[in-house]
Amino acid sequence: MKKFNIIYFIVIILIFIIVIKINAEDYQYQFFNNKQKHVPFSDYIPRVRLHYKTVPHYLEDFYMLYGMKQYYNENSLRKNINNLKKALGSKFRHPSQALIKIETQQEYLKYRRLMFMHINILILKNYLRIASKYDKKKIYFYNLDFSKEIMESLSIAEKLNKKAILYWERAKKHAINASKIKLTTDLGFIESERYSIIKGNLNYKKIIKNHLKRIKEKKKILGSVATSMR
């Protein structure tokens, strides 16, 4: 009788272990529990790999997060800058998953250089948009009561314009390197952008220097007023 009880106890333990194993779940495949008879093939892809479809990893992923609304604020502009900077520090997708059809190594090389050029231009444009929010376009006599605040605002605008120049220099360098490859990609607008830079029709350095010159003149006016009020 005692022997029977031991066997019975062992059987109960084995049944309990089997039930646990049946109900156990692989952490990557927990979503199978609620599935019916037919399971899509895509569900067999581990979640680690599906992660790459929802979270940006590559240069193109961060670039595609860029957006410019009709009405934007400084926060949305800085968000764009942050995503674009992450893009510059990320790897490119495999050539088969590029934004355009890639057929040769030379075409892929030019594609990369054009994307670097374009992203640097987008960053400088966003810096200039933020700078314009701090740049007092015209100083009236009644603004002089707030000369200190305006001076601080102009200094921020000046700093942002100088940052933009750095990205222009990088964009121009990539445009020159891209132009060394004598073929045309399907990046139509970006190819036109490169052509305008090479021909000198697009020169942000000249534009930014004019902004800095005007800021300097306005700061000089405010500085002279502050001196006279001492």
C-alpha cells in the first residue's frame, strides 16, 4: 500500500510538470496563445527582428522622420535637427532597401554622398528658422527700453547662424564629392540641389553672412544706446 502511494505521488508530479510545460511560453512568441488555426508566416519572425521595423536604426529611417508642418514651433524644429543628426551618425540601409533603385556600386556611392549633402542642408535650414525667431528684424525707438533683452535674443540668433554655416560647409563638400561621380541617380530634387550648389546658384554661406552682418549692426545700435544711458 505504501509503495502504491509513492507511485501515485510520482505520477501526480509528472502530470503537473507536463501541464506546466504545455502552458509555458517562449518570451518571443507569447502572441501565439491567442492565435486560431491559421498563423501568418510573419508571426514566426522573432520580436527582436520585428523591432527593426518599428524603431529607427538606419540613416534613411531617421531621415524619413523629418517633417515640416505649415505651422511649426521651435520644439518641432529642434526635433527635426535631432533626428537628422542621428541620421548622419547612423549606417545606411542595405543597397536593396535604399530610397531609390540601386544597381551599381558607383550609384550607391553617389546616393550616399547626396544623402549626406541633403541632410546637412536640412539641418542648416532648421537652424536658420530657429534663428529667425530670435532675430529682431527692425529696431524701433520704443524697443530701446528692452535693449538688454533684445541684445540677448540677437546673440542667440547669431550663435544659431554660425552653427548653420558649419553644416553648409559640410553640405558643399559632399556636393563636390558627389559631382565627381558622372552619373545621375533617381534622387531628382536632391540632384538639382547638388547642381545648384556646384554652379554657385545656391550659396547659404553668403545668405548667412548677410544675416550676421545685420545682427552685428543691430547689436551696435543697442550697445551705443546702453552706453549713453550709463
